[in-house]
Amino acid sequence: MASSQSTSRGRKRGSRSTSNTKSTTNTTSTKSTGPYDCAFQQNLIDHGIYPEEYEYPDGRAPPLPANWDDINQRLIQPRRSLSPSQFSDGAFRKFKRADAHAFKEKQVTTSVIPIIEGDIRDGRCVAGGIPFTNLDPLTDGTITPGNPDLFYGARPEQLNRGIRSELSSRIVPSTQKDLPIAPNFLLAAKGPDGTSAVAGRQACYDGALGARGTQSLQSYGQPEPVYDKNAYTITSTYYAGTLKLFTSHLSQPTGHGGRPEYYMNQLRSFSVTDTPETFRQGASAYRNARDWAKEKRDGFIEAANGIVPDTHIESQSLGSSGYGHASISTAGPILVESDTSADELALDNEQMYTSFSKRPRREL
């Protein structure tokens, strides 16, 4: 009897062990690769998503976007809010201290990046820390979803509901449906313990997802997908006082059943902790790129809405929403305050942003 019970107990223990082994094996086989893993970049390359300064095996370099010069001209436009009279040397020293005291990535995104960002117009058009789990993967599904630290897109109600549903897997990043859609300005930031390489890998994939979504909007209602060789998506990285801006664009597939290729090209790089002037240049480029991306995004949305008969847009127009105190949808609480510079409006005549920070906003 004792022998029989022992055998029975041993059989049960063996069964549990087999089950655990199987479970462990399955978990290991489905583990996703993230940007902290060097295999992440090779996965991107294997699927035609090329990082900055990639070189083909035959020595060719990926092309620059056709609108490269136009984008660069936009970046260098001055902004009154960043003139010495508006952004003083004392404000620069405060920024530099904020960067020096940001020991973690979260501190960078909540105390450093908001100073570069300046005022934003609508808190509902920016979010961050939200994995892009609703978007179809651009590779084989073995890498983690895109997950920018900040991304700018359109309010969902700006785009016709039917189009939103039809293009959902390409332009609606999250199953939380009130978050921004069609993001085409994205940021990857790292703290002192992070690396520039990780930020670059993250921005490469995030930018490709943004470029695909923008191209889907641009092609909506057209007889053939549009491949005009232009870039309409901007990504940026911030690490150790260096701000970099990149374009992301895609090419037409070659051959029947081919896949588009996605290219990342660096626009500019700024050591924004160097001098007040380099900060002003970098922050101006960043804000100008953000404004430019919004103009392109809104233009494609307006064109898509115009194709659908009797389109009902919940907001009166792309730019007619009322603005006040709002909260940005992020993984952590970030507040938005209305504090727009009249001088900024006088110069740009197009954007009025609300600044945000997790901590109470300080006068710069």
C-alpha cells in the first residue's frame, strides 16, 4: 500500500514537473525582443527598417527624403519665445541644472524635456509611455511594440470614425481610443544610465510605425498607395544633453509582393547643455519640427475626410477646439497649463501650445 501511494505521489509530482517545463519552454519561445537587446536592430534590418547611416552590402546608402531641404529650412526658423529677451541665460542655467539633476529616465521626461518642448497647444494631442499594442507589427511579431516616451498625434474626433476604424491597425496606437491617433512626431529619451544606441533603436522603429500610418492616411481613397519619397514623420532622441532629430520615410516596394523599406536619416544634432545659443537652436528646431509634423498630419486628415461623403467631424474643425486646463494621457500624471506667449503667436501665427510638467511649472 505504502509503495503504491509513493508511486502515485511520484507520478503526480512528475506530472507537475512536466507541466512546468512545458510552460517555461512556451514562455521562453514567445519572449519579445526589445530595443535594449542588440538583436532588436538586426530584426529591423532583416525586415527593411534601416537605422541612421545604414549601408547596404553593396555599399549603397539609403536615400534621403525628397523634401529634405524643405524640412531643414523649416527647422532653422527663429522663434520669438526663444530669443534672448524671452529665454534668458538664467533660464538656460536652470535647464542645465535640471538636466544634471535628472538621474532617471522619468526625471528627464518630466523635468528636462518640458523646457525644450515649451508651450503646447492641446494636451489631448500628446501622450507618452503608451505601448503601441494596437498597431500591426512591421516585422515578424517577435519584437516589442513601439513605445515612445512622447508622441504627438491628432485627436481621434478629427478623423472620420469610419476611416479611423478602417485604418485602425495602422494609425490608432492603443486600444484606449481617446489617445492621439496618427502620431508623426515622436521622442525617445534616456537617463544617464541609458544609452544613445537604445534610444536610436527605439526611435528607428517608432518612426517607421509613424511613417506607415501617415502613408496610410495619405493613400486613403487613392487608386494606388502613394509613395512620393517625402518624409512626413519626425523622431527625436535625447540623451546626456544631446538632442537629435531624424526623418522617417518609406519607399515603394520593388517587385510583386515586395515590402516597403523604411529609412531613418539624421536632420540635426544639438548639444543643448553647451551654451544658451545651442539650446535656443536645438529647442527651436525641435518646436519647428513638431509644428511642421502637425501641419502635414492635419493636411492628410483633412484630405481623407474630404473623400468620405457627409463626413461628420465631432470637432468643428481641426483647429477650432477650445483649450484650457487638460491632462496628457501618459503612463504617469503630467499636467498641462495654459501659458502661451503672445510673442510666439506674433511670430508663428499658427501654434499656441500649453506647457506641461509633472512638477508645478516654473517660470523660465
